[in-house]
Amino acid sequence: MGQGTALTNLDLPYLDAGITTFSRIGRANGNTLTNTINLMYYMETQDSIKYAGKKITLSFYYKTGSNFSGTAVYAYIFQGTGTDQSLRVGFTNETGLSINCNASLTWQRISFTINVATTTTQIAVRFLHIPTGTALAADYFDITGVQLELGSVATPFEVRPFPVELQLCQRYYETQLAYNSAGSTNSQYGTYIYYKFGVQKRSSSASITVYDSNNVAQRITAVANNTGSVSHNLQFAFDAIWNDGFIMRIFQNPTIIYSAVFGTAYTVDAEL
């Protein structure tokens, strides 16, 4: 999967809504695996329940590569009765309806409508194709402008300002890859460092991965002020994780002595 940025005024998504980017999903040239290839999005319960007992419409733009090996791109709307579950694991009382989109070398806009059950507490969208044989250079499908909305009519795609879209995305995932100094220690017991997220996360049970200045995962860098020596492999622990940040305790390393300056980068994943 990759991001394409080559849409121009000759492409339907650009003409309709000013969309310049798309997702490309498929197999690399020469790949022989024929597993189903999926692109999924699942909504939180608090965002799903407003659709219970109503009609909803899914719309999107798609096209396929010249070597697309599947017979169609399949678009699904799933519903279930669980709470904040992920479709990759499965919804409670999961049901789904789909539409088949035949291979097309040019952009098409497709929409379809379903009736949501009154008991529904979760909704998800899924796109897939089932490849065959050995992949050639253009065995993929492109998709963009995906919109799920209340009602039985597909309205024009809503293009939100970039800063708004970024904050909405960062509720689920954030990366801070700029290496930064973060305090010092003056005790043999180590130091506590507080990191504040740019955007409040969906859940305080987010998964956090930290990196040292060599970009090695789950390691911390420290530079001793008194000697200038560097350590990349200090022991650490997360003492607390909240929706808006976390506290990391870095245990003192005798070779660093005291007054060490610490730094780390991190990623935080709060997806369902």
C-alpha cells in the first residue's frame, strides 16, 4: 500500500472535489501470493450509534491497474453490536453488505446505501480484491474520496482543511521522530520525563514505541554532561500513560554518572 500524489485536472476525483492524493493497494511485481488484500476502517462506537436504525451511503472513487488480476474490487459496509471492536478481529453479531466494482482503467465514482439495524453500535468499511497468478507491474487498485454519510444520496466529497484532517488522524496515531533533549537526572534512581501528545488520543491504552538517536526501537539515548559519553541502551519503563501524554522513567546507568541529558523519539498507536 502506498500514497499516490499524481492526480490532475484530467482525473475525476480532482475535477469533482479537488482531490490530489489516493491510496494504491496491490501486489509488487512478481509476487505469487494470492491472499485477499484488504483496506479497512472501523468507527468507534460513539461515532457509530448515531446511524442506528437509519440509511447510510458509502461513496468513493476507484480505478484498477492495467495488470489487475482480480475480477473486481469489493466494497463492504459492516455493522455489529460490540463496543470499540476492530473488524480485523471481528464484530459481535457481524453482518455486511457489499457491491462489486468491475475493473476500470479510468476513475469511477461508486455509491451504495444500506439500512442500519436499530441495535447497531459499530460500523466499518472494507475494500478488498482477490489476486490470482503472479503479479505483473500494475496489479493494484487505487481508491480515494471515501465518504460514509447519513441518508440515501451520495453528496459531494467533503474536503476538510489539512490541519483539521491531521488532528483527526492524530487522535489515533502520532509520531514524534525529531530527536529531542528531555531533561536531566541528579539522582542514582534515574529520571522521570513527561511527554505531551500533540492531540489527545482515543484511549489511554495506546501502544507507545520509543527510539534512540540511532532510530533503534525501544532504546533511549543519554549524553553525560560531565564526560560527553553516550549510551544508547538505557533501561526504561512507562510509569503512566494517559490520553494526552505519558511519563517515562529512565533508570540510571553507572557509566553515564549523573547530570545526563536524555532524548528520545516516539510513536503512539491508539487504533481500535
